[in-house]
Amino acid sequence: MILGGTARSPQDVQDLYELGLQFAEIPILDPLGFSGEIGVYGELRRKLDFEYVCHGPREGDPNDIYALEVDYFPKIKEILPHMKYLGMPLLTIHLWLDARFVSKEAIRYKIDLLRRVSSMTSNARIALCLENLSETPNDLEFAFQEVALLQLTLDIGHAQLLTQVNRSHEFLDRFPERIKHIHLHDNRGGRSHLDDVHLPPGEGIIQFDSIFRKLRRIGYCGRITLELKTEEIRGCLSSVRGMIEGKEYRVSEV
């Protein structure tokens, strides 16, 4: 498994490299604003010989089809030249498909949007990954049926929200061949996006041991992004590496 971290600045990239990580996941939330720093990121990549992957922008109101078409979709298109310049092979995007909260009309639109984006990313030789939010595997099944090249960024922290049992197990059982990327962070459960607190592993309630046993069982050997601040990554990196290797870790009492 290939371990990296979130980089919100060029300094974060330098810090992740010095920590011995193997890649940086860079959120490009505003492609126009990011263009002012792309030269710095490019120079760092060449200097350090360090891989980047990309996290796309937020979708905003998940039921506002007009805004998704005129604001969100253009941002995705604007990201692709940045990714090409920086040699980014993978794009993770949020498009909420939870049928409990998103209308059928919006879900149909998003499937078509994924189809269009997938066509563009495949032409650019970029892997397109949909990140789970509060969805069950049933919510994502139709997207995978309709968009053949669509992959999954399994967010283990998100899989602990609005559920009693972490849904990572369900995704690993249902879509092992679709899992291209993993986001790793902890939380204490909850029923709101406000509970998505991105704690270092071991500081929440997620039982990572069983999840990583299943990852090893399916032969997962891809990227894992620690979605934490760099100082938090520094503090938990040793235990995370042990966890990936199959060593036990301590879950805090909450």
C-alpha cells in the first residue's frame, strides 16, 4: 500500500516528502485561484520527484442541478489541464448520491455528469474516482453500472457516519475491483456532516484492524491518503504504518 497525505500548500508537499510519504493529494477547490501557484507545485514535483493526485471541488447544494451544470462542471473541466501539467494520474470528486437526501432527478443528472467527466478523464488517461459520503453501496451501484470506468475512493471516515457499523466492509464486499484509492481518518460517528471531524486514527471509534484485514485479503495495494493536517500526520504516522502492516492499535475511549 502506498501512503500519502493531503497537501493544502507547497509547504505541505515539502513536509510530506520529508516525512517519507510517497505522494500528496492536492485539493483544487478553485481552479482559477490554483493557477497562481501551479508553477510552485510543478517545481516542487520536479525537484522532489514526488507524485501528486487531485481532489476536486465541492459540489455545493447537492440538489441544485443548475448550479452543478454552470458552476461545478466547468470547474471540473478547468482542473484537467492543471492535472496534466502536474502529472496527476487520479481525480477524486464528491457527488452525493444518497437517495435519502438527494432527489431522483438530481441523481439522474449526476449519473450523466459522471458519464461526461469519465469520457474526458479517460481521454486524458486519468482515473476518475467517486468518493463515498453517507451512501450505502446500493446508492452507488447504478453509477458503477452506467459508468464503466468509474472507480471508488473509499473514505473510511465517511463510512462511519449515519450508520452503526462502518460501511467500508460493505463497499469492500460489493465493489473490491472498483476501489482505486482510500481516504484514511477517524471520527466518533454521528448523523451530520459536522461529525466528519477528521481525527488521527486511534482518536475515534473506527475499528481499523478489521478493515485493513479485509483490504489485505482482497489484495489492495493502491494509494492511501491520510486526510489530516501535516502535524497530525507526523504524530500518528508510525502507528498508521504499523496498522497497515497488520499490527494492532489502540482506540481511544470516548
